[in-house]
Amino acid sequence: MLRGLLWPIVHRMPFYAVAKGRIVGVYETWPDCQRQVNGFTGAKYKKFPTRQQAETFIRENGGSVSVSSTDSNSSADFQPVGPPAESVRVLIDNYDEINAACSRIESLKRELDELRGSASSSGVTSDLAEAPKPSKRQKLGSTVKPITKLQKFGKYSFLQDEDGFVHVYTDGSCEGNGTAAACAGLGVYFGEGHALNVAKPVSGRATNNCGEIQAASLAIRLAKENGIKRLIINTDSKFLIDSITKWVPGWKRNAWKLSTGKPVKNQVDFVELDRELAGDKIEIRWNHVDAHCGILGNERADALAREGSAMFRRQKATR
């Protein structure tokens, strides 16, 4: 009888779909879902009003539905390192609103303006053919490990994986990318409420790529200033990763010109990034993450970058 009375309430509960996490499945409570995604690099999850929608989300992202809240206690002993539950719950509860806003600016975040110029098919082919293999400090994070602990460097603690790499998320944002009214910003995210999280307007040209490159430079500079020796930069910009790991060596040998003879549009920003990478003070890995798919660090970095774009717009209005 009591179960029958409670069913309408239970039926209205949300369902949390974990498409990529420690254990893929549908969970009926946020704490159960949180145990699967906190500290898991590349986690994909989302809240849905019905179980069917949650299961569809998992299948669309390459997973199979095999776990529900009834057997999720198998991971109850695991205590992940991550942001406070309440802060993450606010993000999840407002995810639909965030996702809708992100969708509206998705077209503005494309890298067509410079990707087509700086990485045209003829230019890229030539530069790739001449470029040496990526150095150790520039290699891709193809085997990124989950975050397992907090490690203190200097005055601050940072999220670190079992290989000793501190994780940071970077992003760039541009309102009206490619237009005269463009306003661009950058975001650097080390963790929930971290003192070194940054939102600021870009310097120089207002483009999305400028924000992406400058964010990476700033993240590396902050890491080195705090004595960090190994850093993974998580970014949704394939242009940034391909440029620094494949194309920059060829551009430098060619006096910062493409094989077509045209100048590299982002030379100033890439020179600064290359300078931050110089020497042996820090080992860098680059890890590509999908944008706007529920990865907390990417969502936070994106929000900081958009805040930086707003700062740019306010500065522009006072000039």
C-alpha cells in the first residue's frame, strides 16, 4: 500500500545517465551518479526526466545500459576527489538551460576563420610532412589517467592523476567571431573554487582561437609559477592541439609563414605559447575533450571564457 502511494513521487524523480564513467548506467540519485563521474577524465553524463531518454543518451554515446541505482552501491566505498556535491548538483540541475545557451553560441565557437586560413589543406600537408615528431613535453594525452588525489604545490592544492600530472581545463570564447563587433575572452579552470581559476579578455585580435591559445599559455605560466612539473591541458580545440604538436615547428622554420607563403594569423600568440613551452621546467600533455557534453571542467572553463568575452565587451564600450 505504501509503495503504491509513493510511486507517483518516485516516478517523477530524475534519471542520471552516465555514458562514460567508472560504471556506465542509469542512476536515480545524484550521489550515485556523482560517484561514477567525479575525477573521471572525459566523463559524459546528463539528467533526464525519464529512464528511456537516459538509456537512449547512453546508447548514442557508445555505452550499454547495464546498471541502475539498485546495484550502484558496488562503488559506494569509492570516495572520489572532486568539487563539492552541492556545486555540481547546481550545474546538473541547470544543465538543460546551460546546454541551450551553449548551443546558441556553438556556431560562434567554430574555428573556421583561422582553421581554413592557417590550416588549409595545402599548408597543413606540407607542414605536417616537414614537422618532427612531437617532443615529450608536447605529446598527446592518449592515455590520460583518472584524477585520484589532491597534491599541494606552493600555496595551493591541485587535482592530480596517478602519473603525477596536474589537470587543467582551458577554453576560448568569442561573441561575433570573425566580425568587427567580436568580443573574445579566455578561461582557465584548475578546480571548483580554485584560487587560480581565471576569466579575462583576450589581448590583441578578438577571435576564438586567440582565446584558446592565450588560455593555454596562461595555464602553463601559472603552473610553472607554482612549481608544477607535469601538466595535462584539457581543451576542446583540435586547432590548438594540432598547431602546437604538429604545425608550429614547420611554421618556425618557414619564418612563421604557411607553405602557401601567407603569414600565420596567430603568430604573436603562438610565439608566446612556444616560449612558455621552452626548456625543461615542465612536461606538457595535450588532451582533447568534447565540448558541451557534461564534462564539468570543460563547462567551467567555457563559462569563464564567456565571462572574459563579457569583460572584453565592457572594455570595448568604454574606449
